[in-house]
Amino acid sequence: MMDISSRQPADPADTKGRSQGRAVASDFDNTLYFMGDEEPMRAADIFGIVYFQQRGGLFGICTGRSLVGVRDVIGPWMRPDFYILASGALVVDGEENVLFRKCLSLETVKSIHDRYTPAMRAVFQANDTVYTFLEANYLQTHIDSIDELRDAHVYGISIAAPDEKTAAEAAAEINALYGEEVTAFQNVTHVDVVPKGCSKGSGVEVVRKAFSIEEMYGIGDSFNDLPLLKSVDHPYTLTHAPQQVQEAAEGIVRGVSELLDRI
């Protein structure tokens, strides 16, 4: 099975590069990447990120996606300095060296899957990609059985609900039933289930320590971004974010580039 570098330091600080004054952690879907839009990645955002990095800042992606799910979408347009993946269960630097990882037991994944499917579709975050029982595509690898992930690093399971209400109910139930082992985050109509103690916020703390960051900015647009916004020094969100998310931010912007212009 394909996987990222197996080298994992005992302490995230062991991998730090240059000491960094400022860094930005950005959510991906509907913050930086707008699937289905004519311009899924805004040119202004791309140029803004590159210019911010040229000025000495660090820019990273903070997402529930896998590494492949980000890397194969952004292509050559940008090179993040870090990736917080699978809602904090995996954190890697820009060279894809592991700064932190925490995995789920396959038995727990099976139990959650069996309880919530086939009523709702699920995919599995493992290694550096996503595994699905459906037909494979460039971002997802087909498997016939969860047992095929026996030797994999399994970071989480993502469940697609039919609506926001069902997603919220499923997330609450998973936290009640499996809360000693996992944390479930609602992401609009999806539920992302990761190892207990992992979140976008915990991923920010790994990055902050690894790069000796003095001032951390964060931007996200959904409920699963609340741990990200709470963990940074300067939380931002977008105009389309739910009210609860807007209330957690110190600033509301129209896009990532507008945030970068303020730094």
C-alpha cells in the first residue's frame, strides 16, 4: 500500500525548519477550493499565498481530506509549508515528512461503518489517500473489504449524510457511543470521525511547535473548523459561514487573499 514517509520524529520540534514569525492555516473545501465552480481555486488566493510565502510567512492546509485529496487538486499551483490532514490525525511538513500521526483501530472503524451504512455512504482515510467501496477515481482507491486496510495507517472514516440534521445527529451519537476512542466532527452534511484528541486545533499546535511559530492565523468556514479557529491567535472566517462560526472569528473576509492582505 502506498504511504508517506514512515519516518516519524519523537518530538515535532525535531523537524522544524527556520523559526517563523507568522503562519496561516487554511481550511480547504469551500475556503480555498470550491468544487464545481468555474474557478475552483481563485487566482487571487494562489498569488496571495505565493507572495505571503515570499515575504517569509508559512502557509498550510488544514483539512479533513487526505494528502492525495489535497496534493492532486492543488497540483503545481502552490506548495504548502505544512498539511494538517484527516482533521488533525496526520500532520506532515511541506516535504511530506510526518510530524504527527494517530490511528484508529480497524475494529472501531468496522463497528462505526456497520452501524451507519448502508443508509449512509462512508469512505476511509488511510495512508495518504481515501479508500472506497465504490469505483476508484483519481482521488480514491477501491477496496472490496475493510480488512484490506489491516496493515494501513487508518486515520479516520468519513460518513456522507443526506442532510445537515442527520449529520449533526450522527456526529452526536458517535461521540456518545465511541467517545472513549474517537471524536466525530460535523462538516455540513458529512461526519468526519478521527482518533480521540485529534482535531484541526491539535494539528495547529503540532505545527506551531514544529516551526517555532510566534503568531498563527487560521481561516475556515464550517463547524469542524471551530477547533482551528479556537487554537490560533487570529481566527478568520468567510461571509458564507454559519453564524456560530462567524461568532468564533475576529474577522470575516471574502476569501483567503483578503486575509493575507491584512497580515
